[in-house]
Amino acid sequence: MSRTIHIDPITRLEGHGKIDIFLNDAGDVDRAYFQVPELRGFEKFAEGRACEDMPQITSRICGVCPMAHHMAAAKALDDLYKVDPPAPAKKLRELIYNIFTVEDHALHFYFLGGPDFVVGPGAPKAERNILGVIGKVGLEVGKQVIAARKELRELINRMCGKVIHPVFGLPGGVSKPMKKEEQQLFIDAADRAVEFGKFSLKVFDDIVLANSQYVDWIVSDTYTHKTYYMGLVDENNKVNFYDGKLRVVKPDGSEYVKFNPGDYLDHVAEHVEPWSYIKFCYLKNVGWKGFEDGEQSGVYSVAPLARLNASTGMATPLAQEAYEKMFATLGGKPVHHTLANHWARLVELLYAAERMKELANDPEIADPNVRAIPKNKPAEGVGVVEAPRGTLFHHYKTDDRGVMTHANLIVATQNNAARIALSVDKAAKGLIKKGEVNDALLNMVEMAFRAYDPCHGCATHALPGQMPLVVRLHDSGMNVVSEVKRN
Amino acid sequence: MSDAAAFEPRIVAFFCNWCTYTAADLTGVSRMAYEPNVRVIRVMCSGRIDPEFILAALREGADGVLIGGCHPGDCHYIEGNYKMLRRYRLLLKYLRAMGVDERRVRLEWIAASEGDKVQRVVNELTWTIRELGPLALPVMPQPEGAGASEESALAEANA
Amino acid sequence: MSKPKAGFNWFASCGGCEEAVVDLHEAILDVVAAVDIVFWPCAMDFKKDDVRAMRDGEMDVCFINGAIRTSEEEEIAHLLRRKTKIVIAFGSCSHMGGIPGLGNLFTRDEILEHDFTQSFSVVNPEKTYPQEVTKVPEGEVELPRFLDYVRSLNQVIDVDYYLPGCPPPVALLRNAVQAVLSGELPPRGTVLAPDKALCQECPRLDSKPDDLAITEFKRPQEIIIDEEKCLLAQGLLCLGPATRSGCGAPCVNGNMPCTGCLGPTSRVKDYGLSTMTVFASLFESKDEKEIDELVDKIVDPVGSFNRYSLPSTFLHRKANV
Ligand code: SF4
Ligand code: SF4
Ligand code: SF4
Ligand code: FES
């Protein structure tokens, strides 16, 4: 009797991500399908819009990481008009972008994915949220987290009009300069952010690393995939969120290719499956070989762990230390353990804070020269940034008045979609035996994809970072024979 | 073609009281026949016509709209007809973008004495729309009571 | 007295409206303490049947964000309506259709074709499209169908109040929660924001000329934008004169024009049309050619005037789709 398990992690009322698991007659897993049943058509309805509206329109793809779309769009517009923003404008953009990254990584670690670890995968579900984190680390610390986010978000508001859906980026620069008297606010906040970054890594040390069981989780085979990794790097091959070249490493960690973002079409392609609205990215020159890992398969991964794997280190001292420690502890580069994304995220948080500090102190940061007026006719442009959840591509074509004729957007989760599907399939196969499904299993399957912080999921929408899960077993007549519910 | 032949356009006309409306009267008095497809709404000045009235008419089933105002310089409220002209030019661009053939909405300056122009313009517009066919705006299911706002916009125009 | 029962739900949305709730920061703890949250899909396991099991009107208030794109969303909207005393449309998507509403310029098929066959990076020689039901070797996998069009919430169910904005300003949200808690609510159908134009609360109002005459439009990339002067007076298409206030003009503070996310004031039926009327009446020229040159500078009237409101216009959708 073959059966279907249907996991709808979001609640069936919303439906932004679901998993169907098919069991064979023995009750073992045949195949798990990770689906994205959502499509909003931004690429199509970008057509006909004025190109300068793209930073504001595309930010509405995601209200959790609007800044990533906003910046990728602004960079695509620079390229579209072939205009080079003045140095202070680039620095301001990068400063704001790093502030956003600190704040967003903190959101994920403390509110969304982190509770799995901080509170513990085996803890009662009611505690696996920010309140549970506060219980574990103390109310003072909890307040510090909320205060840190508030301060950073208010700084973004100050420069960008709105933190949710900014109005900052323009072709050739930004809408307004930082005032001299504002600079100190940013410098002070950066100092606090660096402390916050160090503190967060310590939380990880004390709670996760001190517990050998957690480490076993991280390195367990169920959460391991040997794929290619992609990330943006600077001229020294160090991680950069705002600008640089894309570097791809092979599953063995050696460089596979390094390319200019504008050449992405030579390297990245998307595959369509009839059972999901999300497209699956792969490395074009390796080819689509199905849902497989290994060097022969074009499946690659993005997001914090991938960025660390794809680089040779961090450009700031404290983050570099943390980077070395992570790889030393997990057995050297590259690390293929999906759950290590949480650790990598904190290494990045510290880097973003240190970079914020460098830029806030830069004498040029409050220079009023933040705009270059485009002189060329617009035609075609590509903009790439590292969103917290991975590489984000915006590619626009316009007529010579700057009216959009074509938009191609590849969001982080698309880059990761094939690997997420692999992770879910593997977790299901590793954890479901003889038709037995229990609550712990649901957690673990959920953790497999929550580690990526998939942008379309409830993971990014949820306040307490707790997703309801329902698994239903169907017999071949599609009757529900049992149901396991997590609440 | 038989379908097209059977189609009779419904046209809403907003005529300025001081010029075009009087001209339309004159057409009647002079027994100048014109196509019977037009329903005239009298307004005090073309400047009083809000684009909301025009779109409300289309939404309510009109296949075309005709606006008649005083010739430039002749408006009783000095600049009403220029106001209408500016709105009209912007509205046409919007209509094109929204997939409505701009020939369905026509603005003409018709003085009180130009009964023949009323006849010509009404006929031309009717024939054009006959050719274009019904407007047939795509429908979206609406809950009970939706559309009330559009009626009131028309009622306002009538007042 | 027992605490009021509250619910939250979202449909086709970006998540920014939820983030706006999180941006209440500490104040969110007060909200959680004052109401009994009986329904929050991301926080609790929740099934349609659970809502069905509620008495009609059992929930005192439900905040709903996001536009309606699928038939499933439509069904749930009706269900929530029956079970809730006060439905509040939360955010532009729910209030007027929002940015996803721009999808009404295209058909569903055009969107699918673009995404799955025409996009630059897609490799799909077999022209595979996502299917509502796919036979896979192991069985069948289903996807929901999305409708041909996007609708605002009040195009699907009766809505009691609206909290406008993309996302709604935190101050308005705080006021709305207080109004619900105190029971001091305005008449049904009210938009819970001040009923006057944004210019009235704009810090640059003083530099807006009383007899402003527009002779030229500028696009933001064409000029260095003065940080003090009224944006409209600088030739930018600032929608402040036609948009409801209540946000404190954050976009203007970011030195960019208002794009109208709070929508119109109460007397306006079609935000885009009334905005166009406001602007057209500021044009200086009386010459058709000159007027057309000015109009020509507005390269995307729909995206400029109806960026957040297309489904709620008289036309609702592009006509020839
Ligand atoms: S109203 Fe704006 S912030 Fe809210 S869901 Fe819609 S797009 Fe996002
Ligand atoms: S037009 Fe814009 S900038 Fe000028 S006063 Fe109004 S809201 Fe402010
Ligand atoms: S200034 Fe305009 S676009 Fe910006 S938040 Fe206010 S109403 Fe919305
Ligand atoms: S009075 Fe006739 S158009 Fe103004």
C-alpha cells in the first residue's frame, strides 16, 4: 500500500511552501517533493514601468528583505545607464546594506531559525521562539536584541525614508547624503553592533557548541550535501555583500569559476518542474542532471554557508577569526552541513557590523556628493547583491526612454531551490522508516529547510519563529489514515 | 460581419450647457437627423467633467463617451475648457495604457450655433464605435453592493 | 470583562505588513497582553475547520493584509467575514489591491509564459509549465490555481475599516488598536487615517507655491534633488496633493516623491483618476501640443498614478486582456 505524506508547513490557509512525501509499500520514502505554490508575476508586470521605479516596486517582493531588492535594483540601474555613482554614494549604499544585514541576520538567529538551536531541537515547541530564547539567555539579553534591532532599523529609516520599502537608491547614486551631524549616530551604533556580533557568537558558543549533541546534529549525514557554492567576493576573494565578482567553488572547495555579475547568463540557468512554481537554478556549464549532489551535477547553493565556502575569508579581523574557528571546528573547507548556515550567519553578522564600523568612520561617508546624473541612454543592466538569504540577480532591459521591456529576477531561494529540495528529500528518507512518523521527525524535516531561511516561507513571516506542521498519511485511496500534528 | 451589424453602440455625451447642449437643441429644432445612440448629460461647463464621470460611464456599459465644450476663449467660466483639455490629453494616455481604444472618448469644441457639427461628430463617433465593436470591459466578480460608488459618480454628474 | 478576541491573516502579500507589526517593538507586548489572539496562522496551527467551528461573529476583530489572487484565498476571506465582527483591511494590498495588483495589466497566461519560457535564464525547450495536478512516478502532486486577476479585500467581502499604507505607518496601527480596544470606532467604512492631503503634514509645505503651475516634469534621475524644497515645485511627480496623510511623509523625508501608498481621501472614488485630475489642472499650457509634450514625460501613467490601487479603479484591469 503506497501512501502520501503531505506536510504543509505554513498552514493550508496560506500556502507558500509545502512538502509531499510518498512512501512505498514498505513504508519507506520513495521521494519527497518540496513545492512552492506561489507566483506573483513581478517580472511580467515590471514591463511598461519606468525603470527608476524598480527599486521601489521590486522591494515589495519581500517585506522582510526589501533592502536587498532595493539595492540590487539600484545597481542594475547604474549598469543600465552606464553611470558610476560617486564614491560617497557607493559607501553610503554599502553602509546601509551592512546595517540591514546585521539587523536581518539578528532577526533570523533570534526570532526565526535560531530558536531551534538556542532553545534546543528537543525542547517543547511552545518554547521554540523568541520568548524561549529570552528564557534561555535572560531577559536583559532579550531586551538587548530588541533594542539593537530597533536602533538599526531607525538608522535605516533616517537615511532611506522607510525601512520597509526604502526610497534610497537611484541610478547613479542615492537620494540624499548623510549629514555631518548624523555621522556620530552611525559610529556609535556601529560600536554597539560589533559588540552585539561578538555577543551573538558567544551565545552560539555557550549554547550550541558546548553541547556535543548539537554538534553531532550539525555534522550528521542527514543534513549534508556536497554541492557547488556561490558567493560575491571582493578583489581578495573575501566575502562582500554589496559588490564584487561571483565566485563558485566545486564540492571539493577548489575554484570552479569566477565571473562578472553581468555575465551571469553564461553561468546560471533555471530548470522548470511541473510540480512547483519556483524554478530550480543550476550551473549552466555543468548542466541539469536532476536532483543530485556531487561535482557532476549543476546544483549549487547560496546563503551564509555558501558564501563562506566560496570565499577565502572575511575582510575584517574579528570575523576572520570567527571564520577560521568555524572551519577548524567543522573539519576544514568546504563545509557541506546545511545546519552550519546558522553559524556562518553569525560570522557574517559580525563582519557586517565591523564593515559598518569602517564605513561609518570613513571621512567620505558624510560627503554631499552622492549623485551622478546619467548621461547615456538606458539599455540593459544587471545588478547583483548578496541578500541575507543568498545571491540576488536583477536584470533589466528598457527602451531608450528607460521604460522596462524585460525583467529577469533570480532570488536567493531560487538559487537554493534544488538543494533545498535535496535536503528535504534526504531528511525525509533518513528520518521516516516503515511508515513511522513522529513529532521529532517533523522538526527535523522542518529544520532542514529552515536553515536556508527560505524567503518565501512562513519562516520569514513568522513572529515567534514557530511553524505549525501537519503530516497526513494517506492510503492509496487518498483517505487520511493518520495525522500527526505539531502545535 | 452580421454581429457587428447588429451591435448598436451606447454613447454617453457630456455637453456644456452654454454651447454644445444648445447646439444639440438646435440640431433637433432644425430636424437634422443624427444617429440615435447618444444619451446626453448636461453639465454647466466642460471643466466640470471629472475623468471619474467618463470612466464611470464606460464601466456602466457605455461603449464611448463624447464631451462637448465651448471653443477656446469662449468658456463662460474663462478656463473650464482648458482644464478639460489638459485632463483629456492625460486621460487618453492612461486609456491607451489600460487597453481602451482612445477613439472611444472624444472631445470637441462645439459652439451654440454649430448644430451641424453636433450632427457630424455624433455620427462619426457612432460609426467609429460601431466598427470598434462593444467595449466589453473584462469583469471581475464583485461582492454585493460594489459598483455603488460608480453610480453615485454618474448621479453626481447628472446633478 | 473578557479580552477581545483578535485574529490576523494574510493573503497575497510581501510580509512587510507583518514586519510593520514587529516594528511596534516593545509596544507589541502591550498589544499581546490586551487581546486574546485566537488566530494567527504563522503562530499557531490553524485549519479551515477550526474557523468553521467558531460561532459566527466569535472573533471581535481580524486584521487582514494582502490582495486576493487565488480561489482559496477568496473562500477563506468569506469564512473569516462570517466569523468576525470587525474586519480591518490592513495595508495597500488589502485596501486597494497594492503592488501585486499591477498584475492586472497582464493575463495569467502572459505571466506564466514569461516566467517559465521567455525569461532570459530559463532553459525549458519542452515548454513545461507548472500544473495544478502533476502525475509523478510515486503519485500525484497538486498546486493551487491562481486566478486571472487580483482583487482588493472589499471586492471580495464587506470590509469594516481600512488601515492604509504600504506598509501602514506604525502610528496609525497603534491608533487603530487603541480604537478597537476602547470601542470608540468611527462609522463603518472609514479609512483609519486623517482625511486630508499629505501636503498638509509635509515638512516642505512652506515651499510649495500656492499658484503652482507645472511647465515640465522631471524624473528623479535627471536632477539633483533639493532637500528642502517642495518636490512638486522641483518638477517631480509627487503625489502628496492627492494622497491621504497620516504617514508623516517619510518618502519626502527620504528626498523622494510620494508615490501614493495611503491612497485617496474619503471623497474620491478612483484614486488614479482623481490624481490625474489634480495634476492636469496644474498644467500651465493651453496648447494641445505642449500639453502632450508634458503628458509624454509621464512614461507610465498606470504605474505612476495607480501603483498601489489598480484593482480598485473603475477599470480594475487592462481592458483588452
Ligand atoms: S501593503 Fe505593502 S507592505 Fe503590506 S503586504 Fe502589501 S506590499 Fe507588503
Ligand atoms: S507636493 Fe510633495 S513635497 Fe510638495 S508639499 Fe506636497 S507632499 Fe510635500
Ligand atoms: S509619503 Fe506617500 S508613498 Fe510615502 S508612505 Fe506616505 S503616502 Fe506612502
Ligand atoms: S462654459 Fe462651455 S466649456 Fe466652460
